[in-house]
Amino acid sequence: MIVNKGFKYKIKPTENQLKNILQQGGNSRFLWNKLLEINMNKYKEEGKFNFSYSMVMDIPRLKEEFPFLKESFSQSLQTVGRQLNTALCNFLKERKTNKNIGFPVFKSKSKENDSFHCPQKWGLYKNCVQIPKIGKVQWIKHRPLQGKPKSITISQDGNDWYCSVLCEVNIKDKELKKDNIVGIDVGLKDFAILSDGTSINRERVIKKYEDKLAREQRKLSRKAKGSKNRDKQRRVVREVHKKIKNERLDFLHQTANRMIIKYDGFCVEDLAVKNMMRNHKLSKNIADVSWGEFYRQLEYKSLWNFKHYIEIGRFYPSTKKCSKCGFIKDSISLDERVFICNDCGFEISRDLNASINIKDIGIENTFGQKGINASGDDKVHAQKSRWSSMKEEKELHIN
């Protein structure tokens, strides 16, 4: 099976190289905003958008109008047009299915997250990477590449710059087992409860740094707008946010990797995280646990390691259903941490009960057995393992 994997390395440009990298990143951001502005004006006047070919053909004209764009690698600018085309197509496509994919937005310079893509004319060496129009830039190659390199992307994260190498990797096929599949119920008290009784403690990353973050943000609010001191303090605040993000991602990756090693597959709920974030009392904690990112990692790691990844419908009453007799309660409040069945009297932890129900319905649906579907009807509700549906695609792009 062939998949696309990204390998990210920190680069250490010289002062002149950094100036050129900042220029190329800024040009890509400027071009994105300009093409988006042109598209929005076109839609107001004609009721339609420019797409990939038209946007790429506009670039030579924009180079004449804005000569600084000539300093960028031409294929990097063309990629910007194709990326905006993808964003527009995703918005138009998902709008029909009522999914939460918004219209493309303008990119801000203040976020310091510029990037540019180089599909060709680059080179990889032991201690450096050749970037078009910039030259050989030193990098920290902390792990070896796998597969065949296809393209590179230079990205900014605050004061640091990184080179991501997209590689085409051929993974040797393995047999998919189904002896040790678990259901996963995520929560705020514990990060996750598995159907075999395993509990994964939650890493409260925001709580660990919230005092420091608040202190640095107060300092920022006192600085005069437009001053150099305000700009310096803004970078300090960004570094705190960066530390929070990195610690959270480290926890998620380690948790997903341990689960991939131990189990043969996973049954999870399709959560509407964006809707949950509207609850202002819980939004901070929901953002901290990052369920969506955890499921994303678990999904592609399952594909790479030939594990089952099964999603059940978000409206299935996993919390209200008794995992022993199947009785479904009318309602259950958030403060009820123990599930007590009104029919058979069975007592069990609320989260463990939900994870068992998620596992049972996931296995029933995936392997074609008869079970109760999300609407409560007693029907056969066949559902493919996510691994099977993703395996049918020719390529998988993981950023």
C-alpha cells in the first residue's frame, strides 16, 4: 500500500537566507489574499468564482503589477492558486452536505505562520536542503526519511522555520485482525475510557500554563500599540501558546501510538466538536483535550498499521443504553457518573458503559451482524471499517 508521509525538520538559515525566506513566505501570503479578493469581487459582480486555471493564469499579470512577486519561485506561486482552488471547492462541496467547512479567509501577517511549497527544483543533502531562489540552507535532520521524496514545504512557526518533506512510502501489507477491538469514549474528567476498562488520564496542559499566559498577556495589554516593545511581548505570548500546543500534541501522539501497538482496532463516536465548543462553560476544557486531533491521528495511524478504525453515528444513544440488557433511558444528566439501569438494575461507570456500547454497535455494523442502528430500529446496519474505505483510495495525503 502506498501512502504519503510528511517528515518535518527545523532549518537554520543565515541572515540573508532568512530575509529571502521571509520574502517568499510573505509573497505567498500576499498572493493568496489578492487572489481571494479577486474571487470575492468576481462573485459579487458575476455570481461565480475563478478556479485553478484562471487563478494561475492571473499570476503573470499580478507579477507585472507587483514586481516583488518576481522574487518568488514561480511554481510556489502557482501552488497558491491551486491551494485556494481546493479551499473553494471544499467549501462548495461540503456546503451541500451541511458540514462545517467555512469560506476561505484572508491570511494575517501578525500570526507569523507563513509558508510556501516547492514541487520541483529542490534538493536534499546530509546537512542542508536546497530551496529554489534561496540556496542551500542548513537543517537539523533528527530522523531519516522514508520512501521517495516528492516535494518540500517551508513553514514558519513564530521565530522558527521548518522544512517538511512529503514522501511516497510503500507500506508492506499485513493481515487485519479483529480479535482485540476496543470501544473508546472520550471525556473531560478522564481523557478516554476504553471498553476493556482501561482509563487514560487527561493532561491538563492549559491549566499548567494559564497563570503564565495570563501574566504575559497582561504585560502585552500595557504596551503601546505599534511599539517595538509590544511586538517583542507579542512574540513572548506566542511562545507560551507554542509550548502549550507542542505539549498537547506530544501527549496525543504518545497516547495514539501506545493504543496502536496494543489493540487491533478502534470503535469511536463521530463527535460534533464545533457544536460542543458553543458551550462557553466547557469550551476551554474541550479545546484542551483536542478530541478531533486525537481521532485524526488515530485514524491515519490505524491505516498505516493495518488496524480497524470504525466510526458510529453521533446520535447513537451510547450513554443512555444499558450495555447488559439494552434498555435505553429517556435521559441522563452530566453529573450522573454511575449508570444504573431502570430495567435490570445493572450498575456500571457511565463512561465504561458508553465505551462498551460503542464497541458493540461498531462491531455489529462493520462485520454485518444484526444490531440496533442509531435510529433505534432493529435492522441490519452495515458499515465499512474506515480502514477499508480509505484503503480504496489511491493516495492518502497526511499533513
